Amino acid sequence: MGRRPARFLPALLLAALPLGLSEQAPPATPSTAPAAPKDATQTSSKKSLTLEAVYGERSLMPRGASGFAWRDGSHVTFLTTEGIGPVAAATLWEVDAATGKKRALLAKPTLPPAAEDGKEGKDQKPKSLPLAGYQWNAAGTAILLSAESDLWIWRFNAKREEALVRLTNDTEAEEYPLFSPDGKRVAFVKKNDVWAVDVASGAATRLTTTGAEHVLNGKLDWVYEEELAGRRRGRSFEWSPDGASIAYLRLDESRVPEYPIVDYTPTNGKLEPQRYPKAGDPNAVPSVHVVGLNGMETAAWTPEPDDVLVAPEFSWTPDAAAVSFLKLDRVQTRVDVYLLPRAGGKPRLLLSETDPAWINADALEPPRFLKDGSGFLFLSEASGFMHLRRHAADGSPRNSVTSGPWMIDGGWDVDEKAGVAYVVTTEKDPRERHVYRVRLDGTGLTRLTSEDGTHGLVLSPGGRWFVSTFSSVTTSPRTFLRKVDGSVALLLDEPANPAADYAMPTVELGSFHGADGTLFYTSLLKPPGFDPARKYPVLVTVYGGPHEQMVRNRWMPPSVDAILAAKGIPVWSMDNRGSWGRGHAFEAAVLKNLGTLELRDQLEGIAMLKKHPWVDGSRIGIRGWSYGGYMTLFAATHAGDVFRSAAAGAPVTDWKFYDSIYTERYMKLPKENAEGYRSSSPLFAAGKLATKLLILHGTSDDNVHLQNTMVFIDELMKAKKDYGFVPLPRQPHGPRDPAARYYASQRITEFFEETLLK
């Protein structure tokens, strides 16, 4: 249930499979806002949406550019690909922001044939060089790549001469490579130790020696990456600004219990043990270290007691004299920001924050130190909304850079020379994300994007430009290059939308006020040619949990929901209390008792929905995946009479089965909240199941273990309750294999056709 990468995609992809989308609007020109969508009744000449179209070999997801990065202050680069999967041929493009000139830097590059007995493999076909995850060095003269379990450097020079250099050459994978600030070295993790390789000579140095099977240096264990890094990264080390030292996190997971995941497909089966702390179990022991390029440790800190958490990201002071890190208590109600001297000694406390419910630790970042040494910027939710604050060098508060009943969500950056910050926020509408500029003294907040929807931010060095990918429920993604005043300079990418050839459902965003006055947001996926004079069944797609927001004004590719809507089943969703995007009080209302308030809000929304004359209230279905699967089971066992049918994917069935960091953040320790754990569990209400039920679960799910479903099914059998179960062999938390995705979607579609349309 980790945080979304770049704080944009769903957390805990305990999220439902994505909602469908509306008809795509005509392409926008760089100087105009997107055009209005076509009316759904004008789609008679288009193809019908099918499972084969959505989950077949040819995806309906637009194949747009990716990997936007700045080579320098005026040249932006990005990737395009041909084909699908790891064999897809990629091209690296560069655009001059000032002139708009575009050129291919690397056009479908290939690796040299593998050497065999000292000779090049004559009969081997060249392999495509994967460019995903490419990194520029600080000078913009070389990029760092990973391929064939090794590191490669592609060098450029002023004469446009190019050279591919193999930086490492062994059988062990080099993980999480990172250029040093001066570009002279690359650090990486190999066999759980931190290494550095000299780019000029290729000489590699092992900087740490304590790495072992369950002692991780510079990389994260499963629960840290999932719940504190939000899947954004598995790396947990950072170069000092002078390139002479590396700060890293060590995790000793020896005491973490082992969970047995089984691959059932081999003749004798295969055990795939996972170190996984469930609620109340011991976590890995964290410690912070600083090592020089000679392999000598210069500073170290281990917490006492050690049953705490250390956030996985670090930040250095501009003079490289000290490194900052965040420590949290186990249940994440307190965060301490420390500064550890590189030369050694005790860390100094810069600031502390507490919250009676929880601190959204996976949304926090270490301080961003200002280069002039005057202090630092820090993200804080102390006001009730995630905002940027400015502190003096000693940690004392100076001023709020942003403030108000809205939140930063989607990234931020700073132009120190101009004294301004650029932030992506919900200020205009909680369902949207817009880019703003604000002075560091907190004045002059100005919105830079105008089109209704969701915008991103990739600021150029020097702060003259920013790249912004935009989409809405009516507009598929397109990427603009904007000047810092928000005006569009160039349309960088506008991929064709394959879904435009199909008769698509339309999205209708709405809202209602609950009985206590709470404003709730909703979305409705309406079938093509929707007739308000007809009676329709309705499928409720739910997530319901913290850190996810179902109702967003952004484009989503077609999914099983769009297929069901195209078959005549409108799909409805709402964001109940406990969900993301509305501030901490809205989210923290579910403290210590997950499920109950979320279901109450959902039922109030469904009661409102039934008031529409086109809704057949006797044919309401519900489905969700992960936390949404949990909510589906909770609804089916606590309000089953409301729903004719329910489909739960990879559901948590008792919070004692889920991981420590996520669960304890919201539920606290099992021994301190025994009644809350019991009342939040569908397991103890299995005998009250009062609707037709289908459960789907991957047998290799390392996030929500199959144990959840098996124990719940056991209770259903004891209570003589009927159910359907679809195991997905070898599949993780969300089906990855195309055949498994197709099959799972097929079973969901057929289930609701059978229960809601007949």
C-alpha cells in the first residue's frame, strides 16, 4: 500500500483497476485550451469496446513520450519507443527550448554482440539498448544506462562524436546506479554493499563490507520501499555535494519474520521466502552511515531503542559538512529531523513534528537546503494540509511559503536565484493538480496552468522553463514546454489515442453533501448513448483507503470498468472520508477503525445515487482491488443487502495479516487496539455475507498475501456461504502477465453481466 511514484499514481495499488475515460477531445494547439468532448450519441460509427481491444496485444494506452529530463538549462530530453516490453526499441530525443529544434540523440541504439572466448559473437543479433531510467551527468556530456546486469556510459561531445563504454562487466547486477555530482564516479549497490566506480578508468571500489543476505546497505527492504518510499525508489544512499562521501541507510532485517510464498507451477513446487513484518512484528533495525571513497566510515548512528523507522532519503548541507535524515516513532505520530556531521559525532535535532493520528511519512522529504546557507525548505502537514515551510539553518521556523485549505501534491522545485518555488497543488480544485509559482517569503502565489485537469512539473536548471504533462477526463495525455510564466512555448508530445476509434463511455464528475454537511466528490462512467429514461444497474468501484483519490480530473485508459459501462452498466465512484486530497482531518477520520466510516460514507452516496430515476436500486454491484478489495468484502459482510453482487481483488481480510508500517500508521499496534482490529476485519463477519461474491487473488502476491483470501474462504465454508474464487497462478499483487490480466478482467466482466444484467 505504498505511495504513488512522484505522488501521482495510486497508492497501495490496493487500488481498483483504473476507471475508464470519456471520449477524447480534438487535439489542443499550444496556444489554446483543450476542446470540449464530443457527445456520446455521436459514436454510432465507432467500434464497440471489447476485452480484446483493451487487453489484447495492441493496447489502447497512448504510447507517449516518457523520461523527460533536462540536459542543461535549455535542452530537454525524452524517450519514445517502438513496440511493447523490454525488447521495444527506444530513441532519445532532445529539444532546444529556445528555438524549438528537435533532434534524435540516440536512435534505437543496440549493444555490441556479447563476447565469447575472447571473440565477438558473430552469430548473435545485437540487442536493443534499453534507455529507460537514463541519467545525465551534471555537465550534460554523458548518460548512464543499465543493461545486461551491467552499467554503461554513452558519451557525447561538441563534434557529435559518440561512444558507448561498458563501465562494469561481471555476473552480479549493479543496482540503483547514481552519478556523483561531478560526474566522475558512479555509485551503486551490489550484493547488498555500496560500491563506487571511476568513470575514466573503470576501477570499482567496494565501500562497505557488511552486506549480507539480510543486511542491506544503501537499498531498501520490501516494507520500506513499499510504505516509506512509496515505490518511488529502492535506493537509500546519497552523494555528498563534493563527491567525496556517500550517506546511506543500513537495514538489518535478520529479525523480521519470514513469510512463505509458493510458486505452485514447478513439479515439486518452489518456495520463495519473503522477509515481511506483519502488524506488531519486529521491523528491520535501521542505522545511518557515512563512508568515504576509501571505504573508511566517518560517521554512524544507530537509534536506541531500535524499534523506530528512518526515512529512506537523505539531503546534504551545501558545504557537505553534514547530512540530514528523518526518524519516526514506530506508529508514525512523531518525526524528528536530524543533522549528522560527516566527520562523526552525535546527530543534532533540527526540528520535530507530532500528530495525534499519524504523520504521512511516505509523503515527507528531507530538508532542501538552500545553497546560500541561509536555511532550508521542508514539507509539513502540521497545518492540516501539506505545505512548504522555510526554516533558518538552525531549524527555527522563518515563514510558510505556502498556506491555505489545500495541499501540495505532485511535486515541487525551487529557483533559488529568483527566490521562488514552483509547486503542484490542489488550490483550484481538490480533483485537479495545477502548477503555481510563489516567492520564498510566502507572497505572490500565482497559478501558471489554466486548463482544467491535471498538470505536472519538471523545472529546468536555472528556472527558465518547465515541462508539464497535462490530461483531463476528456483529454488524453499531452506534454507541453512552458515558460516560467506558464505560457506555452512548445507542444513536446501529443500521442495518438487508440481509444478514439471506439465508442467510449463518458465521465461525469459530480458531488453531494452528506447528512452532516461533508462535501463528497463522485464520478460516473456513463454508457455510450446513455438514455436517462431507461433503468440501469450500477456498479460501484471502490478504493476507500488512505493515500488514494478515485475522483480525479485526469485521463485514464480503458479498463474493465469501461468495458462494463459499454455493456450498459454505469460505473460510479466516490471519495469517502479517509481518502487523499482533502487534507489531514478528512483522511485521519478513520483512525484505529478502518472500514466502518468509509462504508458509512459509501452507503450514504449510494442512497443519493438511487434517487436518480434511471438507477435500478435492486441491481447494485460493488468491486475493488487491494484496499478496494478489502472495502468490497467489508461492504458485502456488513451491508450485503444493498448489493446484488461483489467482486473483491487481492483483499485484506484482517489487518493483522498486512505489513507493519502501513497498518500501524492507521490502526496502531494490535496489542493496543484489539477491538479496532476485530471490528475492522471482514473475517469475523464472514457468516453475515449476504450477496453473491467473487474473489480474485494472485498466488504470488507479495503485498497482500494469499493467506488473506484463504483464511476468509475457510470462514465462509464454516458458515456454509457460497462464493467464487479465481486464483491467478504466479501473479503478484496486480496481474502483470497479459494472459492473467485478460482472464481476470474476463471473469469480472462475466460475473457482473450475469448478476446485474440478467
